[in-house]
Amino acid sequence: MKKKITILGSTGSVGISTLEIIEAHPDKFELVGLTINSNFKRLREQVKKFRPKVVSIKNDFAYKEFKKINSDKNLIILGGNSCLVEILDYKVDFLMAAIVGSAGLLPVIEAAKKGISIGLANKESLVCSGAILKKIILKNKAKLLPIDSEHNAIFQVFENSNKDQIEKLILTASGGPFIGKKTEHLLKISPREAISHPNWSMGKKISVDSATMMNKGLEVIEAHYLFDINIENIEVLVHPQSVVHSCVQYTDGSVLAQMGTPDMKTPIAYALGYPKRISAPIKKLNLSEIGTLTFREPDHETFPLLKLAIEALKIKKNAPTILNAANEVAVEAFLNEKISFLSIAKVVDLTLNKAKISKIDNVEEVIEEDRNARLIADKFVSLELF
Ligand code: NAD
Ligand code: MG
């Protein structure tokens, strides 16, 4: 039986890599649905090649344009505000959540309610909803399979039967394009500089998050919820070669790591094939060519967002939701050249201080907190205090 799959965010970096794995294994997978925001021309190419049953197009203009150019008469085309959730009415075994930001929350929750396996690239949905999403997953016997390379690495070497012998998780970070730089070097960073990552080719938002180290902050929160490990037992190490994708340290002194070339197709193939391994069309790791692997402590002074994320996780309640929403607003403002690179951390810090910390118990409250934090962060952006 083929695994039936829908991809949220098929025109993005993770979405495209997912399609490459599906293409490499026509005997194993059947593509049911694709969703996008606005790149309708790319969607048309994907539809022609992969013949899905249904597509969802979030952006109104793109929805109308796609309908004009689509030639597949059997294709079901969904649009409007709920189209990312409605696409899950078409039954699948696996949802690849490769959308950016908290926009992924509702479809991920819906998939969890349906008991589907979820390939979680969209870390923001777990960061903003934390224990609430975990509870829904558990209740409905759904599965969260980590796609983020660090979490996928940990998932591969995490011995559930020896969980009580786990001392710590070691999350590696490439350090991004500004590794080794100090604050005075970061005053005039352009969006183009911030999104040129040395090792990974990714979407704009996560590339900026990597440059500010917020990506690692979000990943610490993600790791805490995925593996149920205390924040004190999660360590971050900067590893510029991005070969060791993360490790688990056990009480007997063993440190188990997963290594590979920095290519998302490896974790994607692992999650799609799980529990079986399947091949992935990538350049394989050549350790002698690489020669040296290095590790060092993160520079918290220059990149304060990592610590801020850890603080938010310690506070819990709605703090990670606020942190994530403020960061999404700040990164977008930076990409639109409204604020400077260094102001991203300031907007997040100010928003966390301004927003009221309160308990959240359900998805509706997550959405409400996300919206409130965005309003506050928007104000800090428009005040241009920086
Ligand atoms: P991307 O910007 O390349 O692609 C995003 C996709 O989501 C696009 O298809 C876009 O159309 C869709 N989308 C964006 N906003 C939307 C909205 N509001 N409504 C509907 N669709 C929307 O992003 P990416 O780099 O592929 O990252 C996707 C997710 O995976 C992010 O959460 C990111 O943190 C995570 N991730 C990415 C990588 C990577 O290598 N790219 C690695 C680890 C984790
Ligand atoms: Mg990652």
C-alpha cells in the first residue's frame, strides 16, 4: 500500500525537497494534496508533474490566477481562509507541514485530531502551541515526526527504552552567516546578506532566524516539547561545518550523533519512510574531504535571541507564543527594510516585556495570544524607536 501524502507549502524549500523524495519512490508514495500561498506558476508545474487530487491556494489573487491557467479538469481547487484545513478532508496517511510561521498551526492541529502522521518542519506551530498540540497528538494517536535536521538527528539516536539514562541533548548550530562577528559589525546588515546562509539553502524567514540565532532558540523549545526533556538538559553548540546534526548524551558517557551532508532530503526521507529507511538522492558525506569538525559555545552577547527564547521557555504559559509571533513580525519588517537587523531582537524583547504573561489552555487562546503579540510587535516596528 502506498503512503498517501499532502504537502503544506509545496513551493517552498522543504516542500520542493519533499517532492524530490516522492519522485524518487513512485512505488511507495501517492501525492494527494498540495498547498501554497502565492506562487501559482510553480504550483501549475507541480500539478502537471505530480497530478495531485486537490490543491489549496491561500492567497486570493493567486487562487484566481491559478484557476485561469490550470488545465487539469479533474483537479479540485480550494481557496479562502480555511483552505489549508479543508484539504485534510481528503484522506492521507502523512502530512508534510512545510509552511512557514504560525500560519501552520490550524492545519497541524487538524491533522493531529485526525490521527495522521505529521512531518513537522513548521517548528513555529509547535513553539506557539507547545503542550496543547502535544496533548492533541497523544489523545488522537497521531505522530509528530521531526523534519528539522537537528530534531530528526536526535529522533534517530534517541533510545526511548533508555530515556531515563539520557543526560542531555546537544543541538548543533551552524552559527549562520555572521558567525564570529560582533555587534558593531552587524549595524548595517541588508536582508540579502542575512539570507545568504553558508551551509543550507532555505526560505527567507528561517535564513534570517539562523542569522540571528533565533532559529536555535525556536529549536530548543521544539526539542523540549518533542522529546520531553528539561530545558536544563538541552545544550547548544556552534558547529560551523553542519555535519553533526545533533547528539544525545547518555549516562554511560556515550554520545550518539547523526551525521550527514547538510541536505534536508535526508531528514525528509527518514520521516517519509519511517519506520523503514529509504534512499535519498543526495551527495553523500565524505569525512576525509571535510577533515576537521569544530564545536564552540554560542556567543550570547552578539546574538541575544537564543537566550531570550530559553527565557520564554522557562516562563512557559503564553511566553513562547509571544516570542514566536513577535519574531515573525520583526523578521518580516527587517526583510521589508523597515527595521535594522539588530532591531529584530529589540522588537522581540520589548514585546515579551510588554505583553501580559498568562496561562493558555486551548488552540483558540493560542491564536488570540499570537494575534495580540503581533499587534504589540507591529507598534514597536512602526514607532521606529531604533
Ligand atoms: P519557504 O519560505 O521556502 O516556503 C514556505 C512555503 O509555505 C511556501 O510554499 C509558501 O507558499 C507557503 N506559505 C508561506 N506562508 C503561507 C501562508 N500564510 N499560508 C499558506 N501558505 C504559506 O520556507 P522553508 O524554508 O521551506 O521552511 C518551511 C518551514 O520549515 C519553516 O517553518 C522552517 O522553519 C522549517 N524548516 C526549514 C528548513 C529548510 O531547510 N528550508 C529546515 C528546517 C526547518
Ligand atoms: Mg534546524
